[in-house]
Amino acid sequence: MTVLAKVNKRRLWVLLTAIWVVAVASYYWDEIAVRYGASFGTKAEIDIQAQESRFFDCLSRTNATWFSLETQFGEECKAYARDQCKASMIWCANDRIEDLCLKNKSAECRNIYFTSEPAEDFDTAAWRRKKMREHISFYLSTDFSAPLKSALLLIFSVPLLLAFLPRVSRILWRWLANG
């Protein structure tokens, strides 16, 4: 009896599969992590641009412009931003606070940036779950997930091929030999 005949084929397959999965996962791990992190920034930038676009579309529908808001409420919002920055001694985004103040002054369009719901009714856990589902959906539907898809394809295809190839070859050989 040969040494190969004494080998437990299932144990060998499990061992080779475990080694293969670890090797593929370690090879793709960094690239998957980097691209997953990059997708967060890209999704946030896309969301900000969409929100800005909706706001300016709303302004144009209401026959208002950004410059009219700035001339009417500019000094008030600059003073508000200065007061807010004095109140917080840590780094302050003066321009961002002023920008949000001006966007809040547009009564018709403020709901794009500000919620009208009371804060006590706001479910932060549900909001986080919704945002995470949106992000994962974005990640999986773009090229950011290409390394993940490649890794999963390799992780599953090679062990399945190793599991079924001997069986398929025996069936094919019997068919050809008895043909």
C-alpha cells in the first residue's frame, strides 16, 4: 500500500483549505482595509455634494440665491460664528458655522440641513444602522470592493475545486472508459 493511499483525503482537504483561506485572507487584508476606509470618505463627500445640490436647487425653486441670503444675514451669521468660536476654546470652524447659519436662515430650505423633529424623539442607534447599511451598500456596489470580491472568489473556488475535481475526474474517466 502506498503512502498516498494511507492519507485521509478529507483531513488533507481541510488542512489545505485552512492554509489556503489564511493565505488568501492575509494577502488581501491590507488592500481590503484601505479600500473600505477610502469608501467612507468618498461616500461622505458624495453625500455632502448631494446635500449641497439639493439646497441650491431648493433656493432656485424659491427664487432665492446664496448671495441674497449672504447680503441679508451675512453680518448676523458672522457675529454668531464668532460668538460660537469664543464659547468653545478648542479648534473652531468659523466658516462652517457661518455657512450653516446662512443655510438655517432660508425658511423653505432649512429642512435639508436641519431636522424639524425634536431631539428627544431621535433614535441615534437606528440612524447609525441606516447609515452603516447605506455605506455597506455603497461599498459593495462600487469598485472599492473589488479586492474583497476577488478574495472571496479565491477563498471559495479553489477549495470547492479541490473537493469536486477528484470526484468529477473519476466520473469522467468511467464514462470515457465504459463509453
